[in-house]
Amino acid sequence: MSDTVAPIVTNDLSDITVNCDVIPDTPTLIFDDCSNNVTILDFNEDNSFDGSNNDYEIIWTWEFTDSCGNIGTASQIVYVTMVDTIISESDSRCFDDGIIDLFDYYYGTNMTGTWVVNSGNTTLDNNYFDPSEVDLGDYVFSYSVADNGCMSTTEVTININDDCIVLPCTSEDVNISKAVTPNGDQWNEFFEVTGVEECGFIIDVKIFNRWGAMIYESSNYQNNWNGTVSKASVGNANTVPNGTYYYILNLKNSGLKPFTGYIYVGTK
């Protein structure tokens, strides 16, 4: 008796739906055939993925024969649901830091895509962003490419600021109080150093009484001394007596010489 029946595939080749990041490997066919000698004549994979964020199909088709010359076919359809992986990056740059290469924020290997501006009034020169040509604020860019059958999007938010600018300050810009009268009238309430608020300097202050005893010290002065005692002074009061006091003021990292002078304090 001759065999006229084509080999029968025993795998489950039902159509399946999967996410793009878990596409199964092509199955190895298992056959039920009396000859136990089946040869794959042809295999074809038809993949409709077009590099966009649309769902797509993969169709696997086989043609096979046994030793008796019986030919059969089988197929399976894999319906693929797209998953867009979004990777968010952020940075802060000064407007004069130089041209920014957006690929510095991309950690993949597919460099064939195009960077686009999602937010902010600017344009790109391919993958280069020039912060010197834009207003201060946030700018959002994205880069989407196919990655192993899925879409991968890198979204970059860059804050452009002017924090790097330190205004030139000279000794002529420094204004130092000549009197402190903390009586609640909002005039001369504190010993104040002004005119250098935008210069990035740290103010170091030491104040001495007439006998050379240091009554106040601050290595990061915030314009908040109103005659209170923090070091040894005459008497046990919380405030210094009325009188003239001597200060030494240093603007750290300014390159300026220390400022010295006298301040009148009227606490009564």
C-alpha cells in the first residue's frame, strides 16, 4: 500500500497576538507521518512592520514533503501589538555652554532616526541644538526609532538658564551700613551689605567692640545682624550697648581686599 497522505503538523499553529517585545521564535515543526522522514522544502516569513508605531503582522509559511513525495503546507499568523518604550532624560544648561549634541542623551545604537522639537520655540541642525539662539526656559526633544520590532522613544527636556553668568562686581558696587538702630521703624534695622546680590559672593563678617573683643561672626552672612550678642561683650544683655563698633568684611572668591570700617549701633 502506497502512502498518499501529506505529513501532518502536530504543533499548535493557531494565530496568536503578542506585544512587540515578546515575539516568539519561529517554531520548529513536529510531524505525524508514517515515513518519519520529513523535509522542509521552503520557509517564508512575511513581516509587515513598516518602522512606524502601527500594529503589524508576521506570517510564517512552510512547505514540506515526506519520503513518499507527499507535499504539505502550514502557516501561522502572529498579530503584533506595538509598545512604545519611552525613556526620559533631563538636563540643565546655561545658554552660553555651547552647542548641544542630543545624541549625548541617547543610549541606543540606531542612529538613523530624526530628532524633533516637541516643545519650545527653536529649530535643530540635525541632532544639534544651539542654546545661545533661544529664550530661557524648557525645551523638549524626542527621538523615535525601531528597536527589535518595537518603537523606542527618547524624550529629552533641557532647561536653558543664565545661572552661569556672574556679573562683574567692584569695590564701588559694595554698600555697607553705617548705622544699625533696631527699633522697629524699618529703617537701619540690620547691618546690611548690598550691591553684590547678583555677584555670587559669600559674605564673611566679623564685628568687634571698642576693646577688640569679637561680638559677632558669620561665615555666610545674610544681612540679619541687629545688634544681638554672639560673642563676649560688656555686660550680660542680649544686645550690645549703644556705641561704635568695628567690622571686617570679606567677600569670598571676589578677588577684592577685605572691607573694614566703623558702624554705629543704637539699641536703646
